[in-house]
Amino acid sequence: MIYCQLNPRAKASVGQTVRLSDVAEITDGGVLEALTIPCPDRVGVWRLKAMTIIRLIQQTCPGEELTMLGAPACCIHRVRADHADPTHPLRTFAAFAILAIGSALGLAWFHSDVDMPGAMERVYALVTGQPLAQPRLITIPYIIGVALGVGVFYAIPFPKEVTPLEVKLTEYQEKMESAEAEDIPDE
């Protein structure tokens, strides 16, 4: 009895031979783990169906009982071989700067539209019963609170936690794979 569980996704460089052990976990090691999977050798996302795996295993081990578990397909991401990108730090800094400036402007314009300083002054007067002498002093804790709130929301102080951003990125990757992946042709 052979059990085979396809991984939902796998990554392989262009030129790399894709083996069954790269795309699935299998109980019968040795020959089957080294079984070559037919996958186009060009950049892209390729959908490997479980039926293709079943045919390959049945050809290699005829008469053996096989049970497939897990996903009905594995998306193989064919990528170019890794090489150092000297512009990566510069691009990272530029993206961070654009996002920081854009978010600061967006927050400033929102606060201007809703008259946030006036709202803070009214809340201060309601809580303390006195008008606020220095309106800027109440904005400092507010700014710190917004920064801490964003940090906690994205689990920056807790790196082991799953963040809403990671959930959205996972959903995006699954949708991208279902829309972009091409089926590996049967041979």
C-alpha cells in the first residue's frame, strides 16, 4: 500500500529536474521519490494533477495499491535560478519611502477632512471639563497610538503570529494560481 499526498505548491528552478519528492510526500521511499515528473522547462506556474501522479506511479509500480491524499493538484512555480540582484536594497528603500510618504499624506488629509484636532479638543474638554491649552500635546499620544495600533495589527512585535496581511497574501496567491496556472500536458 502506497500513500501519496500532493503539496499544494512547489518551487523549482528552470533547468531543475522535478521529482516526486519535490511535489509530494510518499510512504514508499526510494524508487518513487526519485520518479521524474514531466514539467515544462520554462518560467511559469504549472498545475500538476493528481491523476498524472497516479498514472506515473502505476507505470512504475504496477499492481501496487495507491491512496492519494490532500490537494487534487500541485502548482509548480518554475522560476529563474537565483542570482544576486544589486538593485534590491535600492528598490526596497524606494518602495518603503513611497509607502511611508503616501500613508503619511493619506492620514494627514483624512485628519484634515474630519477636523481631527477639533475633535480631540472636544473629547479632552468632555473628559476633563477644561479646554485644552496646548492642542498639539494631545496629538503626540494619538500619533504613538496609531503607530502602535498598526504595529500590533500587523503583528510586528509578535513575529510568530499570522497577520491579516499574510492571510490576504495567501488568498491572493491561491487566486493567482487558479487563474494563471497551466495544466501540465499528459504524455
